Amino acid sequence: MSTPVLAAPRERFSYSSYGYVLIGAALETATSTSYESIISKYVLEPAGMAATQPATKPASGSASFYEITDAGQARPAPPIDLSDRLPAGGYLSTAADLARFGAALAGGRLVGAKGQALLFTPQRTRGSRSTEYGLGFEVRASPLGRFVGHTGSVAGGTTALLIHPRSRATLALTTNLGYVTAASPPPPAQGTPEPPMLLLPFIRQ
């Protein structure tokens, strides 16, 4: 099957979770090590993420998973096999562990200053237009400095991670409710604050 190219290289930005599957395959080839082992050694262990594991190995007592229907009702999520896309959301985690990840990343325990700059600097198109996306992180400027983060959803789960690198403040939200099988995600309730507003009280100015 042939899929047309969306745009010439660097002409415009288009997010692709499957791009990270290719990165994972490249890491395995370069290191002759499984992706699971790489993440365990270089991310989970140094960040203290003991509750995080591949979704292919669900822990006993884990939460049940649900999906929002087009009518806004919750139903049991359909089974999903993430074994072919571990680098693209194929892990089960907790809000506490994701907060540990954000704190470890901002605190320099996972990558150094140069690595952070690569992750947290927006890419630019050929015309020098900002994509507002670094390497795996959405990037937003603010009077308090740069915010970085990511949101994502699979069948049965939705997660958001927000980091203020300068202060190392981190906000992690998880839920066992997804919306990918619905025609469109439900709109947020009126008055719901943007994630940065939730993090502001924890930032040292």
C-alpha cells in the first residue's frame, strides 16, 4: 500500500505517533537491545518509575478502562494490542510516576542541558515558522518562561504532562477514560482552566 507524502521535508509540521515507533526501532538496531530494556535502564530506573511498565504486561489490580461514546456516555474500552507500538504510548503508568519522569527530566537526571535544549526547543519549517513542537514535547512561551508538555489518548486512557523547566515544577494527569473511538473528543466543561493555570501556584517566581 502506498501512502502519499503530506508535504516536502520541513515544509510544514504534522504530528505522527508512529514516527516514534521508527525511532524505537532505530534505537533497538543501534544498541542490539530491546526497546523495553532501553527504557527500563535509561528512563524508568533513574527516574524511580517503579509503577510503569509495558501495556502488554498489565499488573494485577490495575484499573478498568473506558471509552466515551459519541453520545457522551462511558462504555468499556475495546481490547487494544500495543505490542507493536511501545514507543508511541504503549506503556501503563500512574500520575505519580509521570510526575517523577517530568521532575527527573527537568532536573537533569535523564538528559543534560544540551539534551534538554533539543527536546524543549521548537522545530522550524523551511520558512522559519515555529512548529511549537520540540522533540516529543509541545512548547509554549509565557511570561514565566517556557512550558513544555504532551497530551495523548489511547482506547481506555488519556494522559497529560506539563513541565515548567526553569522551576522544575511538573503536573501530571491520568485517567482510565479515553475518547479515540468517538467521532470527536468531548469539549471541556465551561470554566475548565488551561493546564498551565493549574501549575502556576507551584512555580517559584
